[in-house]
Amino acid sequence: MNKEQIVQTLKENPEILREILTKIPDGDLIDLLEQVFAERIPYPLEAKYCRSKYYLGLATSNDLREEEIDAPDWSEWEKGAVAYIDREEYPFGADPDTPYGEYGHCTKCNISVRSSVKHGICPICGRKVYMT
């Protein structure tokens, strides 16, 4: 099966691609989306006068209740971008199953970023971001 046939099969059967994407580890999914987002431009017709980018975001909200018997009391959503792995620091990648427990802030884009590693790359501007 050639590339065009695979694309056509996935267009006709999107559940196949959805199943594949839901089963791969998060780290591998981020690596894949980084490559896809690098090639795709949301507004190609406006590219001469407007920059646009896809990037992956992550939103979290914490349960603030005192005891588990109470109904959940959710905090406001905290939103941020998922940082890419800094390949200079991690040339072989990172553990694909590591959770996104590292936090940082891109000072150029003024956006919060999350990562599974300490050294990341802002997915919007490409600046290095250190996580804590």
C-alpha cells in the first residue's frame, strides 16, 4: 500500500487513526504533533502578513473540596502550552510515559508551559524554557 492509499484509507476510516493516536504514549504523541505542527500552517493564505501556528495546550483544574464526601468544587482552569523537548539537552528524547509535572514560563511569548522534562522549547516562538 502506497502513501496515497494509506491517506485515502484513513480519510474513509478516521476511527483507525483515532485508535492509533489514543494508544500511543503521550511523549510519542507530542513528538508526532511537533512534527505535524511544524509543517502545517493554520492560515496559509494570510502567511505574507500574519504568522499563525498550531500548538498543543494543556488545561488543569483542581478539586478544592475539604473531604471526598462533598461534591467536587473545581478551581479555575489553568492553561498553558505543552513545551517540546530540548533536543540539545535530551538528544535521545525522554521517557514517553513521564507525566507533565514540570512548569515554566516563556518570557518572549508570555505563556505558561508544561513539560515532562526540565529543559523545553516554547512551541510558539522556539525559545528555550527552563522548568521547575
